[in-house]
Amino acid sequence: MHELSLRTERRTQLVDITQQVQQALSAANGAAAALVYVPHTTAAVTINEGADPAVARDLESALEKVVDDGWDWKHVEDPDGPNAPSHIRASLISPQILVPLNDGKLALGTWQGIFFCEFDGPRERKVYVTALG
């Protein structure tokens, strides 16, 4: 397992981590797939278009509208205000993705990229990458 570290800059932010994931797989000789996993309850990982950064910004905005900060949240233990929306957004996306490998390279589509999804930032975060036989 390889651990990636990153620092987010906004409360809601999608960060393209495709190159870091590929680099973490440099010794994935003969592996069939890569598991990318986020060990946080207010963050996620997804695959989406990586060519146009506007797509990531649109997804950030959409998730903020789908799960509104202003609802009557019950989970309010965070001193900076309720972070229940962050938990819900993370659950809607997923803490992991599985990507096939082709000769050690991520078998992503032409426009696809792997994105770390921050919903409770800014924070220091981790992403685990594991090559699967």
C-alpha cells in the first residue's frame, strides 16, 4: 500500500490526483487493478472528466446544492459548525474506486481523471493506493 498526502484549500474541493496515483503504482508489476481508498468520513474519491477543470468546480457546486448546509442537521459536534453535510456528500460519492490496470498503467478513458473530493476542508488528508493482483 502507498499513502498519498495532500492539503486541501477550500471547504469543498475536488483535487485531481491521477498522476500521484499512477506514480504510486510504479512497482505494480503484473497487477490487474488499483484500489484507491480515502480513510476519512468527510472526504471521498471519484472518477470524472479531468480535461476541463470547470467540471470539478461544477461538481463541487452541485453537491453543495444537493446537500444544503442550511438544513436542520442533528450532527453538530464540530466547533466550526455542523459538518453533517460533509458526511452526507462523502457518502454519496464513495470512499473508494477500483481502476483496471493495463501494463501497470491506469486504464482510464481519454477524458477521465481520479479526483480526491474534500467536503470538510481545508485539511491535511491521506489517500491509500493498493495494487491488486
